[in-house]
Amino acid sequence: MVGLDQVATASFAATREIDKLAEDIARKIGFAHRYAVPRLAMALSLRTSARPEPVSGDPGRSIRGENLFGTGAFLAAWVSFFIEYEGLPLENIADLQRRVRDHWCRGVKLLWDRLGEVREDPYNVFWKFLAEHLPRGDGLPVGRTEPPRRPGPIALPLGPAAQDPSTGTPPLFRPVARGASPHVAIMGGVGSGKTRTALFMLAEIAKQAPVPLVAFDFKGDLTGDATGLDRSFAAEVLDPLERPIPLDVLAFDPAKPHARELAAQRLRDSLAALKGGAFGAVQRGLLGDAAARALASHRPCRLEDVRDALVAVYEEHGKARDGAVETLVDLCRFPLFEPKEPPADFFGRARVIRLRQDLPDLVRSVVAALVTDALDRWLNAGPDTPVDPEGNRALRIVAVIDEAHRILGRKLPGLSNLVRMSRSKGGMIWLISQSPDDFETEDDDFLAEMGLVVAFATNARPGATKRIFGSRVELADLGKGEAFVRIRGEKARRLRIW
Ligand SMILES: Nc1ncnc2c1ncn2[C@@H]1O[C@H](COP(=O)(O)OP(=O)(O)OP(=O)(O)O)[C@@H](O)[C@H]1O
Ligand SMILES: [Mg+2]
């Protein structure tokens, strides 16, 4: 047991080398107190989810706990940050001294990387750097949900030329208005303008209500030109062929009851769904056991840990390797994910995940499914987002799944949960697919949940659109740039979009 009074009187130190850097930073910025740089450094380092490297070297000048952390609630808060970060209680005071030293040293280096070379105006550079790196608003601790954007109205035109011929006005979709559903489905044949239309409207959202984004790009056409998401959302493009996706994709909140079991079931169901029902009951059971075991013994847990656990489980049961093991082995041929960021950090920014055609199909679908699962777990575990006096709800994240037939219709639990439940949590889901049939599975009628449905020309079976647009609607008759549109709560109508 470590008591707070013991922490207050204990000595803490970085290394001599780090002290030199810290003194230089303090001089440049004009801090008078010795604790100022270490406190900022520790806060910065605690904000970074990858563990700091253990530090060696001559100990630097020591500082008493009550000076380094302050007293009372401040002292207690700092100590809890160090406990929460590692997820383990303090063994003794030396354990705390070690954690403090490692974060202190890493944080000073982070500051120094930014400031060491700056000759002009280090003061401004410094505050800008802090503003960019510390959590916004009320200073939430590591990896916690960021405060959502402020609520406000959003009104989206459907296309550059969208006009309602009967009124002569552009129809507007108000995704966050009271009672509206924010989700969007766009369908239509090859080259009918689905992607362009989505990009046009998304750019409008970015202008009206800046919000984080995650988009899956199967064709490489969501970025790169004037309406690309890299422009409108300043999205970072992630390509798992070049660099693993920096998401702790199997993260779960250990404070929530049964979170681990649920995460294990999710993983099992997603993998089984993607193999198109090729897994039998026994395989599913073993896969579930392996996922539960890996999640219990590894934090963060990687797909490789699940694979190893599955191999072990098979051996224990004296069962020969089969398709389930091979699936995981295939998935782990190269690293798809690197658990660097907890979901709250990962989904707090704009990201386009590029899933190129030279990736095996299973890999592309699994990446989309696991990220969707992680998004669902994080988003639906969070609080409802605030609503303004007019009833407009704040968005927390926009998720775009182009070429959604790749994961629609596979009964992925994460996706259907997102569509059914995320509205009050500030989620906005875009599903873009060729055929109306893609939107209907045995358990879910996605179209019924959508705030906006846009159907361009297609020769595919009208499928679920009959219920939305009526049985007399012929999607094959639509001209170029024309679509049937239904905004929830309004009459379905035929419009020119582009
Ligand atoms: N708003 C628009 N203005 C002008 N031309 C457009 C517009 N939208 C689509 N087009 C034309 O249609 C072509 C295909 O558009 P887009 O890639 O959006 O279709 P898609 O339905 O996503 O196709 P796919 O099924 O191949 O993904 C574009 O290259 C362009 O020529
Ligand atoms: Mg497209």
C-alpha cells in the first residue's frame, strides 16, 4: 500500500540529461518554478497511449512529491493518473517513482523535440504545441471520450444541381434536426454518381459542423481530387499495406461489466460472419474461447495474440488445425493493426482507411468489420451528445462505408448496432452500395433506419426500395444524374442531383 502522505514526502527525479533539457525549456519559456516543466512533460506523456520506454542514466535533481504534484486533490489526481495509465495498482513507492520518471523523461523529450531547435519566438511555438497536444476543454484523462462538438443545425443540399422541379428550390436534408435520423444510404448502378454525391454532401458537413470522420476506401476514389475527403475533412489516409492502422482495435472498457466477454463474442461473430457461415458450431466455440483468453491476458490485445491463443486452444483439445486457424493465420500474415491509439483518440480525428484491391478480399472485409466493431463499442458506450434548444443534436463522428456490399448482408453485429443505436450518441453512418438488395438482410432493414435514401438508376432488383419509394417506381428508368430521394418525414420524389 502506498499512502498519499508517503507520496507527498517522497523524492522524484528524472535523469541528469533530461534535467539539462528541462532547464533550457524553462529558460526559453520563462517558467520560474521547477515543477512547471516536469508537470507539463508528465501530462503530455500520459496523453500518449503507447507506453514510455524505461529510462536509465544518472538520476537528476530530486523534487519532493508535494512540490512536484501539489497537495490534496491535485496530489491524489496525479497519483491516480499514473495508476490508471498502467491499469495496475502501485506496488510500492519505488514503483511510482519509476512511472513518474519514465513519463517525465519522455514528456521533456517531446517538448524538446519541438522547442530545442526553435530560435525565434519559442514562447508562441510552445503554447501552440500545447494547445494541439493537450485534451481540449475540461482536461479529460488518457484515452477518454472527447467532449463532442457543439450542437447546431446542419442543412445539406443533395448535389450541386439538386432542385425540386415542383417548387424550384433545392431540397435540404437536415440530419441532426429533432426527430431526424442522421444516417444516409446511397445506391445505384456502376458509375451512377454515388461516390461523387456522397463526397459533395460530406464536404458540406465539414463546412457546417467540423466533425471527425472514418471512411473505408475500397477504390481509392475518396481522396485525391477537389472534393476528396483529404481536402474537405483534412483526413489522414491510412494504408495498412504501408503502415499498420494505429488503432487498439480490440479495446474494451474493463470497468464495464462483461465488456471482455462481449468483445470476445463480437470478434468471434465478426470473423465467423466474414467467412460466410463456413465456421461450424465447434469452431465458433473454440474461436470464442481463444478470443476470451487473448483478451484476458493481453492489453492491448492484438490479432496475433488471438491467433496464438487459438492455436493453443486447438492443441489442448487435440484438434487438428482447420479453416478457422488458417483464417487467423492468413489475417496475421502482415500486421494490420498496431495498438497505438485507444478508440477515443483514433476516432477523434478524420481518417480514410484505404483498402486497396491488391489486399486479399478477406483482409479488406476484416479490417472494415473490426474497425466498425471498435467504433460501435466506443460510440455506443459513450454518453448521448448534447442537443441545442431547437433540438439539433451534436455529431460526434461520421462513418462512411463506400462499396458497402462488401460488409452489408453479412449480419455484422457492429454495423447493425451502429445504424440502430448510434443516433443519440452523435453517430452518422453512410452506406453506399450498388444494389437495393444489399441493404436488406434477414435481421435488419437498414433502409428503414435511414434519414436520407438516394437511389440512382440501376437494373438490379428493386428489393427493399419498394417499401420506401412504392412499388410503381422504376429505378431503371432514371436518367443520368437523376435519383429517387426520400428524406425521412417527407414524400419520396424524383430529383435531378447532378
Ligand atoms: N456531381 C457530378 N457532376 C458531374 N459528373 C458527375 C457527378 N457525379 C458523377 N458524375 C459522373 O459520373 C461518374 C461516376 O461517378 P461516381 O464515381 O460517383 O459513381 P459511382 O456510382 O460511385 O460509381 P461506382 O459504382 O463505380 O463506384 C464520374 O466520373 C462523373 O463522370
Ligand atoms: Mg463509387
